[in-house]
Amino acid sequence: MIWAVIEVSVIVVDFLVVASAHVPMLVHVKDLVKQLQVKNKESK
């Protein structure tokens, strides 16, 4: 039973590490999308 809890916590920690590594990338992508939308509005 304890092993299952340890395994789950390890998976959660791995997930958090990966997620936190991807957050800056997601923010960057959102900024790029906003910039593209602004450019499209200006060109029309």
C-alpha cells in the first residue's frame, strides 16, 4: 500500500516538473498568437 502511494507521488512530482517546464513555452505561444491576431487586424 505504501509503495503505491510513493509511486503515485513520484508520478505527480514528475508531472509537475514537466508542466512547470512547459508553462513558459505556453505563455510564449500565447504571446505569438496575440501578435499574429493584431497583425491580421492591422492588415485588413
